[in-house]
Amino acid sequence: MTGTALLFLVLGLGLIGWIAGRARAAAFVRSAKGGPRGTVNSLPYYHGWFVAICAIAPALIFMFIWQSISPSLVTNMVLSAPAAADLPQEGFARAAILSEARAIAQGFQATAFQDGSEKLVPLYEGALSYYKWIGVAATVLLLFAGGAFAFTRIKPDFRARSKVERVVMFGLLVASLIAILTTLGIFASLIFESWRFFSMVSPFEFLFGTEWNPKSVVTPGADNGYGAIPLFWGTIFIGAIIAMIVAIPLGLMSAIFLTQYASASVRKWMKPILEILAGVPTVVYGYFAALTVAPAVRDFAVMLGVSNAASDNALAAGIVMGVMIIPLVSSMSDDSIAAVPSAMRDGSLAMGATKSETIKQVLLPAALPGVVGGILLAVSRAIGETMIVVMAAGYTANLTANPFATITTITVQIVALLTGDQDFGSPHTLAAFALGLALFVTTFFLNYVALRVVKKYREAYE
Amino acid sequence: MNKKDGNVGVTPGIAKISTRNVNVYYGDKQAINDVSIDVDRENVTAFIGPSGCGKSTFLRSLNRMNDTVAGARVEGQILLDGEDIYASGMDVVQLRARVGMVFQKPNPFPKSIYDNVAYGPRIHGLASGKAELDQIVESSLTRAGLWTEVKDRLSESGTALSGGQQQRLCIARAIAVDPEVILMDEPCSALDPIATARIEELIHDLRGKYAIIIVTHNMQQAARVSQRTAFFHLGHLIEFGETSDIFTNPREDRTKDYITGRYG
């Protein structure tokens, strides 16, 4: 019996439990009809759900746990057999033989290549089937135990409804915890790998060094070319300076137009289009930046008389990134301008202020915290953006403020470090984690500040 | 006086604001029906009537604040010193400098107290220097009865004041541009009785300097602060006259019913 079949069996039996529970409850609901109010606590289908949940949940949890512990039980059983005694003791060869024997036993592989794996195959077959049937039996047993327990509790005054409600709440709680736990897990793995990196390369060099030219073999104490300052600068220059010079004015002006000047009909088609812009895949922006904007910017630079303009220049990547960010800035600003009480606007208009005076002097100052929050979120989005810079910004670390030069960013270097032909423990690969950690901490901080700013502002008006 | 609808409020003589056969529509819905009224400069005029009777709508059309409402349309003539304020040559900015407004809910800008009062003079270029602006701010706050309370904290935010103080700040803000008319749209409805009493006192003090029109739900308030009262019902002006007459000896049954609390 395969895992999938077992899963269907569990679900099928759960469905039977549901039907049975519901039918049993329906019987006493019928008989209680016409009697005093409140003798039956819950509707029949709540009883059905109660039985189904009691049957399925323990079985599924057991299946999940069994899935993760049975492989080691199987291995232990194989190793305890006399035929396994003459296996090599060293880790690598031993593990290779074991995994090959297991693969043959499971039918994933046809013939053996390693010496000594052939004779382990029957052992594996036996152990696998032994533990599989234990698992199946235990699952089905749990299912029936849970179902029977629930079924016996079905009585007119049993509060199946509140029990089911609690399970629903618990399910929702688990769903929301998964996102949080994933974040924590990612953070922990970043910290762990970065720790390994910093045991090879000094954090001081990484954080303050100005030369990025990572060597694949590091010498402790020497300069290994892991100075990340040019990357930090490149990231800030493209994501927080050039992109924001494009996105802040355009986003803000479009928000002002949409909230204050556009008629309802114009707003109705313009706002969705602007929001579609936010849904364009960034790789498409990447093409656009690399194939259209970058050459145009270089030609423009040459026209201005800049001789060393590169075709993969910072300006092109920054401009396109700014365009990508416009909808984010615009919709956050739009929300916060719209949230300014209209009494404020009326007050200013009633003083004889024009529309633009009102916007400049009353609406924008009042909406400023929300706008700033939106801009911080936009910055954090921009510095984490990868595709555009990978395609348009180039790979050469360069500590320069010349927008026509090639500049690289943290995300580009992470891609470069991880796509190389390096083993997992090499300083190159680990450096990618350290860069990732730096990026994670920065964007996390920006998001935190942005949310705080926005929240504080909301409190001021409600 | 002619009792025919549309001539109820016509008073012979010089009026500050006079309206003739004004209709106001919100989209298809008619909110004001054929209202003609003359408001003079020397007195405080109260607009009373049950909720939804159109008195606030009518007030807002006197400084063209209805322009900001999508779908709102005004027909008929509204004259300020004999000039049609809906004529194409009329500059709304100028008009609103002449006809100031105080709203139902205090709405100070999220700026300092000083900047709140200086807002209008700055926009209209009324002060030629810092000293003159200081002077305008001080005299406006003094007239609004707020100067002694805030003179030491002019740089604090206007939104940090109490509700009553905020409303007086809004009045100071309105009089800082030296308007000819001040429209007040239920200025005390968000305030406690003590703050209300201070605003009413203030209205007394301002009487004669500005033509004041106050919309109120509170009939005692209308009786206390106004010299003339207009009663609106379902978009019509039912009766207009001396406040004392309206309250003691109304000509119309509907006015009498409303004043005696039979509806509204």
C-alpha cells in the first residue's frame, strides 16, 4: 500500500465518519422535534465534522510523524542484521552503499554499482515492508479509535458546535504561524551560514572593506577581497537614490492627481492600470532595462560627452527600478492622502486657498507620515529587487557615484556567488549568506520603521 | 411680506447677501427649492430646521463650497453686495476670502497655532512682513477670545488644543483674512456646554463687525445668538423674520410645530 493510497483511505474513512456522525445526530434531532427548545445543542453536520476531525486528525498527524522517523528505524533494523556487520566503517562509502541498497529495494534503481550493496537489498526490502505495515496498521487503528471515541460522544446536549469552532480556530492559528516560523527559519539559517562565513573572513573586512573581489581560497588575517562596502553602496545608489529620484516624485504626483484632480471616471480606469504595473514580472522590467533603457542612457551619456559610459550602467537599472516602484509609492500615498479628513481640505478651501495650495500646505503635511511609510517600504522593495539589476546593472563592484558607470548590488552578487561552480562550504557560497543576512536585516528594519510610522499616523486621526 | 414660496425672505433695503430663487441640486435630487432671502450685515442670522432640511446645503452655496461636491449644481442668483457670486467673472478664491466659514467639527490644520491663523493671510498676501503677520495673528486670536490662553504656546500644534479652543482657533483663522461674512455650520454641535457658551459669547462680540450666518439645530442657541431667524423645511424657506417674532409669534404653522417640538 502506498502513502497516497493510505491518505485516500484515511480521508475516505473520515468521510464515512462524517456521514455516520451526521446521521446519528439527525436521528435525535428528528425525535427532539416539537420538544422543548435547546434539547439539541448542535446541528447534525457539526456532529459529522466532530467525528470526521477526531478520526482524521490523529491519523494524519501520526502519518506525518511516522514519515520522518521510519527511515531511521528501517536503517537501524538493517544495520542490526549480521549481514551488515562487514560494511565499511567510514562515513562516505558506508552511506553510499546504504542509500544504494535502499534505492534498489524501493525500486528507484535497477542494479547495484557499489560493492556490498547487493546483499543488503533483501534486508532493506524486509525492513521497509515491516515498518510500512506497522505504520498502516497504526494509522488505521488511530483512525478508528478517534472515530469511535467521537461517535460515542454524540448526544443531544453534546456541544459539537463549539468543539468544531475551536478546531477551526486552531487551524487558522497554525496557518498564520507557518509564515512566521518560516521567516524565523530563514533567519536562523542565514545566521548559521553567516557565522560559518565569518569564521573564515573577518566581519571587519566584510563590513568595512572597500574592495570586492572575492577569492575562493581565503587566508586568515589577510585581505581576501570580501569588502562589501562597494556592494552596499551600489545597492543604495541604485535602489535608494536613483530609483527613488524617479519613483517618489512620479508616484506622489500620480497619487495627487488621482485623489484630487481626476474625475471619478478617469480614476476608475487609471488606478487599475497603475496597479497592473505592479504585477508586471520583474524579469520583464529587466529586459526593458537591459535592451531599451541602458543603450539609450549610454547614448545620452555619450552625447553629453561622458566618455566612459558603460552599457550596463547604474542609471538604467535605477530608472527602470524606479518605474517598477511607482505603483507602490502611488498607492500608499493615495491611501494616506485619501485618509486625511475631508474637513481639513474643506477648511483650507474655505479660506480661499486654491487646490494646489491646499494640497501643498495642508493635505501633504497631514499625509506625510503615511507617504514616508510608503517610501520606506518602496526602498526596502527596491534594495531587495534582483532581476532588474542582474540583467541591467552588471557584475563589477565599483565604488563610484557616476551613474553611467557599471555598479553591482548585493542581490546581483548573491546570484553570482551562488551560480558559480562552488561547493557548499566554500567561502564564496557562504559569503552569499552573509550578504543575504545584511539585506534581510536592512529590509526588516526598513519595514519595521515604515509600519511604525504609518501606525503612529493612523493614531493621530482616529 | 408676500407669503408666496420664493419670496419669503425678501426684505426691502440694503442686504449684504441676497439670494433670488435659488435651487440647489445634488445630482437628480433637489436639496433647496426656490429660496430667496436677504441677509444684512448688522445682525446675526440663524438658519434653523429639522435635519435634512437643506440649511447646511444652502449655507455652503453662499461661499460656493458646494463646488467641491461632485454633482452639485446651483441655480438662481446669489448676490454679495449686489455682485453675482456664480457669475463667470467671480474668482472663487477672492469670494472665499470675503465669505469665511467655520465648520461643524473643529478642523484646525495639523500645523502650529500660529501657522493656522497665519494660513489665510499668507495665502492672500495680506501681510508685508513678519511684524505685520504677528500683528494679524495676535489681533485675530484676541478677537476670537483665545489669545490669553495660547499666547505662550503659539508654536504648539493646533490639534493639541481642546475641542472648544480648536473651534475658536478656527474662528480666529477665519477672521484673520478680514472677511465680510462668516458662515458658521453648526459650530457648537461637537462641543460641551461650557465651550458652547464661550462660542456664543464670541458670536455676540463679533456681531456688527461681520455679517454672521449660523446654522444650528439648537433652537435655544438660535434664540440666544441671533437677531434674525430663517426656518427651513424640506428644502423650502418657510419663514424668515426677527428672532423674537419667530420664537414667540410664528406666522406659519410649520414653524410653530417645529419650535414647540412637535417634529424635527
